[in-house]
Amino acid sequence: MRMPEPDQAAIARRAEIALALRRILPAESVIEDGEARRAYESDGLTAYRQPPLVVALPSTTAEVAAVLRYCHENRLKVVPRGAGTSLSGGALPLADGVLLGMAKFNRVLDVDIANRAAVVQPGVTNLAISQAVAPAGFYYAPDPSSQIACTIGGNVAENSGGVHCLKYGMTGNNLLGLEMVLINGEVVRLGGRHLDAGGYDLMGVVTGSEGLLGVVTEVTVRILRRPSTQRALLLGFASCEDAGECVAKVIAAGIIPAGMEMMDKPAIHAAEDFVAAGYPRDAEALLIVELDGPVVEVDELIARVEQIAKACGSTSERVSRDEAERQRFWAGRKAAFPAVGRISPDYYCMDGTIPRRRLPEVLAKMQAMSRACGLRVANVFHAGDGNLHPLILYDANKPGELETAEAFGADILRLCVAVGGVLTGEHGVGVEKRDLMGEMFNETDLAQQERLKCAFDSEGLLNPGKMFPVLHRCAELGRMHVSAGKLPFPELPRF
Amino acid sequence: MLTPLEPATAEELAAAVAAAEGPLELRGHGSKRDFGRPVQASQLLDLSRLSGVTLYEPDELVLSAGAGTPVAEIERLLTANGQILAFEPPDLGPLFGQEAGRGTLGGMIACNLAGPRRIKAGALRDYLLGATAVNGRGEIFKTGGRVMKNVTGYDLCKLLAGSFGTLAAIASATLKVLPAPEAVRTLMVRGLGDPAAMLLMSRAMVSAEDVSGAAHLPEAAARCLPHADVGTAVTLLRLEGTPRSVAQRLAMLAKELESPSEELGEIESTVLWRGLRNLLPFRGDHGAAIWRLSVPPTAGADVLRACGPVERCFYDWGGGLIWLTTAAEGDAGAARIRAALSASGGHATLVRAPIAIRASAEVFQPQEPALAALTRRVKESFDPLGRFNPGRMYAGA
């Protein structure tokens, strides 16, 4: 993966830049020392490492604004970072860029149950929000699997999902307001404790913008009453086709489960060997279907789902009788990644989304690719919303195997796009899928996105090298088409 | 004015925009044409021929259609399959003197419409999965996709929703749809003053009973309802789900609220919430200016009091949405209504007013300088020449 050519002049100015940042921030909030900088050299995509030029750890909006203003005036690149759990390299530092760590923004500012809102700083972890509102019987719905570590600021940057998206939406569907600092140091407030924006929905487009548009310094989230009950079904099937048909029929019957997860045989076995969750080893596919809500409704819908499963030829059906059993059903799914980690020295997690009905075809083609390249693949799948997580098993110590795994992963994503899907459902583009953007978008599509970037950051200083395969200068993108040899309103001056 | 442009395909739309020599007014059915600041355009860009549902897969919860497709056609198709647009888009046409049941997919997206279920299910913005559109340079671009979960690139759909046709001309769009609830019931409490109603709605929304609509109609607005025989305010709470679940939750909610309440049945509830969604309390009132305020729900009653004299009003979204009418004179109350928001935050939109008022007063919530500048830069990033609906939202956007 090629990153933008580092600016040697900026690297040569490291001491001077650190000194300037120490005039803005307390001395201990600026990290210049080589060993200490190394702590920030990668995120959840550990294949890539790069210590940053210098690390800045602001603790107030005013400090963020001052740091960004300084970087803007000095044409310095900035990489924002939350907890560094990105699986796509969204927080991968730059050798010539300031790493802006938001960890000190770790306070819950207000819990407003009456308005179903919580105001938090971006460095608060996803789970800590739910914990802060739990005494009132509330929770924050999006639950990425890294929720004990990942921060809400990072969730906003990546528009993070989780296993409950089909019913409760992603981060973007659960935000009410943001405070954000632009690269020039200007602070804008978007939304609040009310719904929808007065003007353009900038909060909507900032969500999932991977740190390229601004730095979020405060987040107001929508919180929900915890459902009265949650129950799960564990359903075994003789084929992925049968399991897929069951998913389609549940939705066609008007039921939107809180979660609907599928695992294929390799994933079932890996999980069962690891945590002994009681999964049926003979099944080719396993579905976990979770219903939540009022007790009477959940009981009714559980029975209906069980009937649908049987009609689709399920080979085993179990319904959780109590909370402990429900947790056990989930234990294998939640441990799927480490379970696969046990059977292979390394694994590479993909994140494409497909129209659900194309699943059997995609799985079959994936198996063929697996045989062709000699690497095993295990599949866990957010079946309700079509979000695939193929885990490619490889050994980084064997020469060439990382490259083979990456090429296999890229082929899987091309396949996802070819059947009408997308490159990433919840992990983000980052550096990982940057060079595949052209599979999904043509030059005009990408140019329109880049022009939006220019509206926020005309110098391209925020998180460059992520998301876009080619870095264009804004002036180049802004060039106007000349229609029939003449500009419209030729009498007007242009700059 | 020049002959209207009437493209029937995305390519024709792109060619029409590229060839246009001046500003264009984007139009579907024109049902909400008088919503927004007046547009000074030299040519009409009629998008109604970009019509037709191109993809509908009920078990994938997805529907794609041309921007000119009538919303009524989409809703008929969904109803036949037991599905809905969960955000309950209101039919605003009659407010503007148009016949009911008009309006296109593109117009619905441009206004980011959402009705009573907004508090539970979200707005149109939350259901727009993807779009193909033409920017002000006459280039076709696409954003998003047709799958439920997608974070590939910037989500430009969010900007298209609620941009009143100022950023791009949408050619086609893909929506997430949802199953229709099996049963609906309403709990009605009579006689509450506004502050007491805010508290009641807040308690209902905080309860475990999964309320999908919470509205309060002060006496004058309640007169439009068939239940208004006693001439009091009514507070309405809607529950949806399976029949057994709704019946049980209704009983629980009635007990928790500790106020005498009545139950409205399936048909009555359906008619009632459709009426609220389509602003029934303002029906027949052709002269007044209509405002829509979005505020923190618990602040609703205080904001309304601070607004000063209003002609008619009601609350939706548990108190977080205030619809009110004022005399259509002067600034239609813009200054005092926006001042009333200063303590709580929120935004006020002048949905209907005579053209002279919309040309002078701010129709959309005025923005701080940094945000206003960013808004203009975003507009320019899509439409550098100011081709599309110039000035419809703000001067320069």
C-alpha cells in the first residue's frame, strides 16, 4: 500500500513543530520521542505501521482548534485517532503528519433521559455510553464488536455498525448532534437534542467520513429504552441456501429481528472448538436469530421464526430459555474471530455487503477462489443486512502468503460489487480498500466526493492517503467544463 | 421563461443540465413548489418523466425508482406487499392549494419528509440507501448502493436528502422499506395543558412500551378531530406491533400514565395518524403562514409560549416538533419565533407563506458565519455555477 510521498521538509522540522505544539498544549501532551511515538504506529489493521511525525493530545475544543489552525497555517498533515481500533487503517499515521489523539476527551457531559439523549466527548468508549445511561434502563444501540475499546468519536468517523443494525441502524442513524472543528480551526455545531438539521445534513455526511472532513469534539447520541426482553434461536441447516432462504422468509413475514447472524461450517467448528457453545457440528450453516422487545411480542415472534425455519428444512432448533442460555448462543459468534485466530497463525477479515439473495452464489464462488489460491476461508455473516465477514486464514511467516491473502480479499470484494453489493459495510475504506474504490465508483463519482472534501479541507491536510485512490488538487477538480467553447456568463470575472 | 426541459433518462438529464445556459428550477409534480425561498430561474427542469419503479424486492426490503415516480404509486405497491415507507412522509400538497396525493420520490427526498413515526423509525434520510444524480456540471454521479449496510465513501445521500434540489438533480434513488405493523392502537388523554402534555409524552417515550407516535393537540387544533365533541385538548400515544403485543402494552401504558385515558381502535387510529401526518389541523386554513419547529422534546411547551401569539398549533414527535400558524404579514413572526429557540436550540422553517414574505424573511434557520460559509462551499462543490434552484434555501445555496 503506497502512502503519499512524505514531505521531507516537514520531517526535518519535527523539533520546531513539537515546540510550537507545546506552546498550544501542556508539555506532556506533545510526544516527540521516537519510542513513545511508536505506541501510535498502527491501528487495528496491524499489517501497516508508521510512527507519526509527532503526537498531539489535546483535551479541549479550544486546544483542538488551535492545533488544527497551526497545522493549517503551516501546511502540516493531520491524522485524527480515537482508540485506534480501525480495521481498515483509518488511523494509520503519516511520517510527515501530526497524529491528533482524542483520548483525553473522555467525559460523559450530560445524560438527558427525558429527551432520550446523552452528550459525550468523542474519546468515551461505545460501551461506556450504555453504562452511563444503564441506571435509567437505557442503552446506546450500535454495538460494534470492539465496543469495550472503540470510542464514539471513532464510531462517528467510521459510521460503525454491529450485530443489531438491521433493526436499530448504524451510528449515523443514532446521532442527534456533533461539535466539529474544521482544519482551519473554525468550530461548527451540527444538530443538538432536536431532530434533523435546519440546512444541509452535514452531520449525516460527516458521519462515516473517516476523519477526512473535520475533527469531532462532542457527540450527542440518541439513547433507547432497553427492551423488556431478548431471546435467541439457534438454528442449524444442511446448506447455506436453506439458511439464506430462512432469513428471506423471516423478513418477508414482516419480522425484523434485532440480530440475525449466520456462520458457515468452518466458522461453526472453529467457534465450537474454542468455546463449546453447543453449536451443531454437523450443520453446514448456523443461524442465530435474536428477537427483542415486549415479552408477549417476543414470545409470539420466536414461535413464528421457529416455524419458518422448520419450513425451510432446519436440522436443529433451540430457543434460549433464559439469559444465560442466550449468552451461550452468542458466545461462539462473539468469539468467532479469536477462534479462527487459534486455528491459523494469521487471519484477514473482510467486510463486503451483498444483496442477501446472492449469498449462495457468492459463497460458492468464494470456495472456488479459496481452492484456487490454497487459503482457507471461514464465514461469519450479518445475514439480516447482507454484511459478509469472510475470514481468510494465512501465515504471514510464509513468504508471499500475506500478498496471496490480500489478493484473495480483493477478489472477494470485487465479487461483492459485481453482484450489486459494496466494498465495505461497516469497517470503512481507510488505506485497506482505498485502491479498490474504482471497482465501485467511476471517476466522476469519485471526483464529486473529492470536491466535497475540498469544501471542508481545500489543502487536503486531514487524513490524506485514506479513502481516495488518487489525490487530486482541489483546483484541478474545480476546473469548469467549457460548454461549446464559451463559459456561462462570460462577462463575469473569474479567479 | 424558456421551454421546460423534460428529460426521460439520466443521460438526457445530464445533457439538459450541461447545455443549460442559466439557472434551473427543479420540479417534480410541483406539489411543494411554494416551499422555500423563491427561485429566480430562467428555465424549468421537469423531472416527472423520470418515472417508474425499477426494482422492488420485498424480502430484501429494497425499492428503486426514478425521481419522478409518484409517491402514491410507490405507497400503493408497498401496501400490496404489506410494507411501508416507515418514515411516514406527509402529503404537503394540499397546504399549498394542490390536490392531495401528488408528489414525487424526488420531491420527497428533496424535503427530507418525515411524519409521526420519526421519533421511532427515523426520517427519509435514514432510508435513502443510494442515488444516481446529476451535478451542476451536468455529470452523472452515483452514491451509496442498494444494500442495507454500506460505508464505502462519503454518504452523499445524506446531503441530497433535505437539500431542496439545490445540490443535484436526482435521477433515481433506492430506499429501504419496512414491513407494515400488524396492528395499531391509540391511547387518548383529554384535557391536558401543554406543559402537562409534554410531561405525559416524555413519560410515555421513556416507558418500555415502544411508543411510535406521540402528539398533543391543544383545543383549537383538536377541533379537527371527530373525537373533539367535548372541546378539550387531546394527547395521543400510538402503539404498533402484533395484535396481542399492542393490546398488552396499551393496558400497561394506560396504567403507567396514571391519567384517565381512552383507547382508539384500529381504523380510528389509522385515520387519525394519517390526518396528523398530513397536517389535518391546518386543512382549510389557506391564509395563515405555517411554521415547523424542531426542538428538544421537553422544551416544546416553553418554546411555544416564548413564540408569542400564534393562530393554531399542535405538537408531534413527543413535543419535539411544533407546527404552528401565524398571520401572514410582516415577517410572519420569524424574528420572535427564532428568538424563542435561542434557549433550547433547534430550528424553525417557514413552510408556507406568501412569496413576498419568503423573499424577505429567512425561510430556513439562519446559520452561524462558519456554518453558513461551509454550506456555501458544499453547494459550490456540487453546483459551482449555481444552476440548481439558486437561493431556495439560503442566499447562495
